[in-house]
Amino acid sequence: MNAVVTSRTDRFVQQACALPAMPEVANKLLRSFDRDDLSLNELAGLIGRDQTLSARVLRLANSARYSPSRSVTSLNEAAMTLGTRTLRDLALSACMVGMFPSIPGFDRLAFWRTTLATAAYAQPLARFLEEDEDAAYLGGLMLRTGQLLMLMVDPDMTQRIGRLSLEIDSRISFENSLLGCSHPEITAELARHWRFPNTLVTAFGAASHPMEIRPFSRMGAALRLAGVIAEARERDLDPIEALQSTHPDLIQHLKLDLDWLQAHLPDHRLAVASVDDLMH
């Protein structure tokens, strides 16, 4: 992030630095992305160190999104039923929600619905672009968290921006105009504070202006487009038409096969089905 952008984000960065450090379990889950030898038993044991997280993960494992054939009653069962990747994604989702305080008057359910959807849609985009799907899921979970910091620091203006953002993918433009920076840029600073992988820190910053940031970040582009799809589906709009209307140049630059993408997008109802369990 350059010095000009950093100066604009200073007050939000201070809020990011005031948040508690990432919990040990979440930090170790994050570090596990670099490991190919992570076993199901080790992952279940890691999650089991945090009783609140364990309970939330078991609720999620039994939710409609995963539709287990029988009730999952232990983390080891969850590990065997879901597999390493899904269990880790699910645990990181639970961790992420728990790391932010409740904000009066803020619709947490709607926020995390769209966030879960963004994470789900980032994965097929990453697959097409030959980027890491696990990192893309985590990136989707984090991308919009800069909005929470904006809300903590300047709730009146942030809520006004929400009311103004009637068009698909228009929020970032209003944020830049009224606050001088965008939520992906603030997310990048929060990710830096929590020691996320550098590739994701870079991708968050690039998601604000994917065609302008150099070097070009394919992951940043995937996250921005995933957000558009999530927003479109939450509004019952066609996601492919939304992509074409908002980012035609980016689609062309990526040589994105929209027919392939349409065929590989997960069901939206399943993408957001676990949000109620995630909130409790």
C-alpha cells in the first residue's frame, strides 16, 4: 500500500491495531495453509483446544449446508465426514465471526451471509485462475471486514454509504469518495496486523482497483468478482450479467470463461445455509 493510501487509512488502521491479536487456534489454522501434511486428527485436536469454537464447529457440521446422513457428535466425526479442507474452512469461518464485536444497529446476519457467499464464490474463480482455492476461501471471508472497522470508527458515514450503494459493486466508489479509502484497503491493513500470508495482504489491497494495481493480482481480481457475484445473488440478480456490467475489462483481461463459471458456481442457498449457526 502506498504512502498516500496509508495516510487515508490511518484512523482505520489504528482501530485494526486496537483489536485483540488473532486467537492462538485461529493463528495456527492460518499457518496450516503452508502445510501439506496436516492430518484430520491433528486438525480436530487443534480445534478442540477452544471449547466455544468446538461447539460452533459441531453446530455448523450438522447444518443444512453439509447435510450429514447422521448427527455429527464429535470433532473427529466432523473431520472424517467433512475432510480437512472443509473442516478448516468451517473453523476459520467460526473464528472470523468471533473476532469482531457486536455493533449496535448493525445487521450482522446480512453481513455474514454475503461474506460466506463471497468466500464460496471465490473458490471456483480461483480454480479457473489457477490460484489456491483454500486461500481464496479465507480471502473471501476477510474481504469485507474492512467495512466493520469503518463502522466502528465512523458509523454515520459508513451507514450513509450503505444507503447510497444501490447499484451492484458501487460501495467501493462511495467509500473512496466519502472516506478517502475503501474497505479492501482497510482489510489489507487488518490482515497485515493479524499476520496473514503476504499474498492475501496484497490481494486485499488489489481488490479495490484490480485493473490499476501493479503488479496485477489474480487473487485480488478473484476476490472482487466473488463479491460481485455474492451481492448479485443476495439481490436475486443474474451474477453473470452483474459481472459483465461491472467489470467487462477485468473479465477480458482474465480471459474468464463465463459459461464455465456459471456451471461451477455453488448453490447460493447452500453457500449461506450455515449463517444462523455461525452467529450463535
